[in-house]
Amino acid sequence: MKIKKPDYVVFNSATQKYDAFVMPYPSSVSAPVIKNTNTTAWKNRSINKVNSKVATKLLELKEQYDSILKEFEYNKLIFNAKISFEPVIGQTYHLYQRDNGETFMSLLSPDQFNLMHLGSFYLNAEMIWQKI
């Protein structure tokens, strides 16, 4: 017949060892009292940090989105314009608008031409026009 040990004795019947020292909780009446730690301040600080980080990241993403959208609009405008030559990567070109609304690319700078200048653009190595 097995002898049952008292409840305050921590005996592991699987390993046949006393293992009170490995328990994450006290196993004796004389052990210190477990008190709940007030984590409200920590939670509030963490929530504020996370909210701030997320808000900052959203602003960065919005700025990136706006930049990409602007780049797309410039490229759309240029590819819809009349280009009577093959642009060379790394060169700067100028976009003009005629009186009839037609747009075209030119090598001539705004001080050499007397039409509405829409902008100067640089063709990068990825074949994307960038406004200067």
C-alpha cells in the first residue's frame, strides 16, 4: 500500500523525486506571498509607444505612396507626350505644352524656348522619368 504524502510536500510521483525547488510557485506556508504586480502603467506606456510607432509608420507609408503616385503621374504625362527622338538614359529633357494643348519632349531648355514649360525630367537607368 502506497503512503500518501501531505499536500504541502512536493513529490513528483513520475520521477520519484522531491522537486519543490523547480516549481515556479511557492510550495510552503512559509514562502513569501505572491502579489499581483500592477501593470497598468507599463501597459499604458506600451500602448502609447505602439500607437506612436504605428502612426509614424503610416505617415511614412503615405509619403512613399504619394511619391510613387506622383512619379507615376509624371511618367504617364511624359509617355502620353509626343517624343520624336529616342531619349538617352542619364540625360535631362524638357516637357512643353503647345497652345493647342499638345505636350511634347524637347532637348531645348526653357530659356531657349518660348512655350509653356511643364517641367524638366531626367531619365534614370530604370527607364523612369524623374522630375528635376
